[in-house]
Amino acid sequence: MSISAKDVKALRDATGAGMMDAKKALVEADGDMEAATQALREKGLAKAADRSDRDNDEGTIALVVDGNTAALVQIKTETDFSAKNEAVTGLAQTLAGAVLTGGAGAVDAHAEAIDDLKVTIKENIELGAVEQIVAADGNTLDTYLHVQDGRGVNAVIVEGSGVSQEDLHQVALHIAFAKPSYLSADEVPADEVEREKAALLEITKAEGKPEQAWEKIVDGRLRGWYGERVLLEQGLHGDKTAVKDSLGGGSIARYLQVVIGG
């Protein structure tokens, strides 16, 4: 049968397929647009499986908040160019909205949309972090999303207890750029601490410090090491005042950070 150029173009636009592939699919489907679309989709997903081991360190993050509930969704891509695609950023926003109201499992209903991105964009597209945080009774949330070239690249959700909204927001900003690994010193694995203490002791010995001062010097250096990794021990925005001392007597219950490429 005769296949019009208009139909071929419509199928290409809908599927991202090449002109010849679109025309061939329409011929094989006797002009049935739906059948041709499904055939191309299945072929595209087969090719997408071959791309599944390719690095996808780029992507976009969507972050939404409503009262004491916040949701975050990351879509991973291979290139920053694709990460800025409106189809990618739009889907991330849609998914984040679904997670906000339905929890992390709400993304399952959108699996086909993710598959369609794999076909049309022709990259190793997949979901990254999917999180919903609901603040405990009496606690408050604050969020921060750093946007670069139209896509979210650094997202933070922090929950505080007895902390003013202004102070909590300062902590969220601090987390975004300091990128702590742990909330408190208690969360740092004991074996990691012991390895660092041993390394600091050897450094101190090599410097020729007097033996009676070793313990004090190592303890001081270990505090600095904690300050590089532990949120509550870090100086807020790099200042001398530690985060734990900037909370007005309140506390940080938890935080979440997702960084593209991080």
C-alpha cells in the first residue's frame, strides 16, 4: 500500500525512529499507525537493553514539597544535553508529584514513560533516587534545589526539630555545597574511624612530635577529619560556628542529598 510522507513524519516524531525504519514499520503494519508504533517501540527497547551498561552519570532531579511532605526523583542520562530535554525534566517533575502523594512506589505506574524515553532519546535512561520524606509530628522540612541549565543537579531535603525555618534553610544551603557524608559522628563506621586514627598517628610520629603529645594531636586532627564529613561538626557555610551550634537549641533529625555526578 502507499505510505504518505506525512504518516512517516508523524511516526518518526512519535517514536524517534529513522525515516527508513518508520516507513518500513508502516509498510509492514499495512499503514496501521498504532501497530507500527508498537513494533518500533519493541525494536527500540531491544536496542536500549544493549545500552544498559553504558555510564549514565548525568541526569536531572525534580524536587517538590507540600507542607511537611517532600519528594525527590532523579532520572539518569548519559549526557547533559539529554538531561536538559524537556521530555526528561518534565517526566521527572511528573514523577516527583506522584511520589509526593503516593510514596516511592508511585513511579511504578510510569514505567512505560521511562521506556519511551529510552527509545526516543537513545541513551541509557533509568531512574535514580526516588524518595518521599514525611516530617515527624512537630518537625519541619526545608528543601533546596540547585538548578543548572534548566535541570536540577543538587537537591537537599532536611528535617529539623525545634529549629526555625530560617535556620533550617541555612542548613539546607550548607548541605548543598558542603556535601556531608554523615549527620553525626555516631554514624561514621567505627572501622573507618580507626583507620583514620591509625593514619593520623603515623603522620604525627613521622613529623617528630613528642610521644606524650601524640594522643592530643591525633584527637585534634580527628576532629578536623570529622568536620570534613559530618554535618553537625562542620562550620556553617565554612564559618567557625558549627552547624550543631547554629540550631537555636533544636536538632536535625535527618537529611537527604542527591547530586548529579556525585
